[in-house]
Amino acid sequence: MKTFFEKAQQFGKSFMLPIAILPAAGLLLGIGGALSNPNTIAAYPVLDIAWLQAIFTIMSAAGNIVFANLPVIFAVGVTVGLAKSDKGTAALASLLGYLVMNATINALLILSDKLVVDGLAAVGQGMTLGIQTLESGVFGGLVIGIITALLHNRFNKIELPQVIGFFGGSRFVPIVTAFTAIFVGVVMYFVWPIFQSGIFKVGDIVNATGAIGTFFFGFILRLLGPFGLHHIFYLPFWQTALGGSLEVGGQLVQGTQNIFFAQLADPTVTQFYEGTSRFMSGRFITMMFGLIGAALAIYRCAKPENKKIVGGLMLSAAITSFLTGITEPLEFSFLFVAPALYVVHAFFDGLAFMMADLFNITIGQTFSGGFIDFILFGVLQGEAKTNWLYVIFIGIVWFCLYYFTFMFLIKKFNFKTPGREAKLVKAAKVEGSNRALAIIAGLGGLDNLDTVDCCATRLRVTVRDERLVDDEQLKTTGSNGIVKNGRGIQVIYGPQVTVVKNEIEELMEAE
């Protein structure tokens, strides 16, 4: 189980590089698409200015191209995330492998006389980087990305005979990847249609369960959060046919998030895809309202002498959750001291997803459910398309639900949430250039580090000996919490974690 956690956290964090691109692309597409929509222009004639519409059109096109090419972005991003060294070569090899795989599939379609001219979506085909191929979506990118990373980590230091020694080491990786991608393309040609059919059937089961299925989606998603494995759970719904398939603009689009952004770029769409309400929109209720109520309850339950410190902590965490949808700083304030509260939180989050489904709230998102995405993909898209007003009405109820439930449970069971200790002592934090040194020391030293990476809020490390990890030392570095499972260590720092990771890597490279 510990080995599985270590591998799963490495796999989960590898998604974060391509996912990190989505907010910027979503911002461009959200603003550009909304303000260049003919319906918006008709409602607000002041926007009907040639140069202004030109800007919005360019923004929409710039954002749309990212979502239209997510498979290759994930292929490269996952490879970079999983490669242990020389990540640039690994990325190039991944791009090459993706092109070769799809070219192979295209050749097999031609040889079998299955290449169609019209109605590509109807037969599961599409255009990828100018190649007509099977529509494998992000899944195809993930397959190539993972295979390339495995080949890179295995062969990037290979030594060949002297006569062909030039092609050894990192230069060998693109070569072996290209040949491997041919075989992957052949396998995908035969296997993918069967696999896709299976995904459709699973999707039918999820849809058949209705609102109950939506509840369990949200509940399980939240329970996986502390382990950092939630990306693995929701991504198939967002990026593959498991989250639905729909023809948009003559193209077959698979995955809830892909469908939403394809519709966002289509001015003829009057109502967003229903899968958006099932696998996305519930987050806004919890992150913008529910957890704010929890933060207020924790503050109110703190002892008078500790309220000043707790108030600052909760205010910062609540604002982060509300604006960006990043909830770890708040959740980890009560997860370890009162796990029962987290289970209640997960239950309420599942209910929030179910409510979004029942009220057909179709607000999409890039990677979180905060106020920024709420404005871009809810308010700006119009009430008729998204039913965003329901989020506010339900959210007020959810704020009260969290507040009163947390207040009752904290007092009833005397949970030691922040500020309820006998005396709250704020740890002296190490800052500046000394922070990375302190973190490395807390993780057992440079020699104890195997892999170092991060996701949106967590430093994800695999150590060689978990017994050398010093929790108290890590707390002095500004950590909001620590998750340990075997050699897999996650230290929560919040949105600034990428800076922390870069500081550590600079010291590692200097050795």
C-alpha cells in the first residue's frame, strides 16, 4: 500500500504541469468568448466596437487553441513530471512519440479503408495536429507521456558501442520512443475502439445513477484530497469519455471540461453540457461558501486569548478558498486534529455536487471552484446558460450548514481545532534563503531525497528513509500540514509551493 501511495503521488503530481496552463487559457477564452458572443453584444451594444471585438476574438482564439490541443500538452507535461532528469529531452521525445503514434493510426485507417471524409465525430475520428486519427483525447496523450517517461528513465544513461556511441545517453531516448510509438499506435488502433466502448458503458452507469452518483463523485473526490490523489480520480471525468461525449461544431469532444470549453468557444450554444453540473459546479458552493462558514466556526470556538492569531489564520485561508478555490490551508487546519470534521466536510461537499446537479448549475472551471472562475465561467456567460444565481442562494444555506454543524461538533466533542489548545504558540518560521535548507534538513538531508516535485499547494517528495523526516523541523518552514505514507511525503505550503520547490532544486543542483 505504501509503494502504491508513493507511485500514485508521483503520477498525480505529474498532472499539475499541464493543469497549471489551464487557468491562463481559461481566462483568455472566458473573457474573449463571453464578450465577443453575438448575444452579449446584442445585450450590451457598447461592446460593439471593431477594435474591441478584434481583441476579444484574438483572446478567444488564443485560449481555444490550448484546449483544442490538450492531448499533446498532457503528453509532454506528464513526461516532464515523471522524468527524473534531462526533462527537456524527455519532453521532445514525448512530442515525437505522440506524432508517430497518431501517424501510425492514420496509416492503418488508410490501409483498412476506414478513413472517412465527412462526419468524423460519428465514427470516433478527429484531427490532431493535422493528422486524421482516432479520437483518443487526453487518454492517448497520457499513454504516450507515461511510456516516454518510463523509456527515458530507463535509457537516458545507456552506453552504446563506440562506433554508434553518439546515439547513446539522452539521444537514444527519442529514437527508442519513436519506434515504441509505432507499436503503441498499432495497439491503439485495435484496442482503443473497444476501450472507448467500455468507457461509454461506464459513463452510462454513472448517468443512470443520477443525483446519487453525483453525490458519491463529490464525496469520494473530497475524501481523496488529503492524500493528494484527487487529481487521479476526477481527471478521467474531465478529460475522457467517462465524463461524457458530445458533438460540438462538427467535432466529437470527450470529457466534461473539454466539452465545456468547446461550447464556450461556440457562440451558438444556449445551454452548457449537463455533465458540467455533475462533475464541476458543486465545487463553487463548498469553496466559496461552505468552508467560509467552517472557518468562522473555528474562529468562534477558539479561546479568547487565541482569537487574534486564529482570526488571521482563518481569514487568510478563507480568502484563499473563496477567491482561488484552493482549500488545503483551511482543510489542514482541522484534518489532523479532528478527522471526523473532515468526513462531515466530505459529506457536505458530496451534497453540494448533488445540489448543483439537481438545479442544473453549469459553471465550468479550469482547476478550482473559486470566485475568479465563478465570474469568468458563470456570471459572464449569463444566467440562462449557467444558472449561476442558484450558487448564491444554495451557498448561503451551505455557509450556515457548515457554520452551525462545525460549531456544534467542535464544542460537543471538544475537538482541538486551532485556538482551543491551552496556549497557542506560533512557531517561529524560517524564511528567505534559509527556508530551503531548513526544509531539506527536515526531510533528512540531501542524501535522503529521491524525487522532489509539487502540485498546486503541496511539496511532493519521495525520500529514501522516512524515519529521517522531522515533522517539527518542517513546521518551522511555514508548512500547513504534513501527509506521510511510507516513503511518500507531502508537505503543504499553499500556492507558493512552486517557489519552495525551485529553491530546493537549486540547492540540489549545486551539490
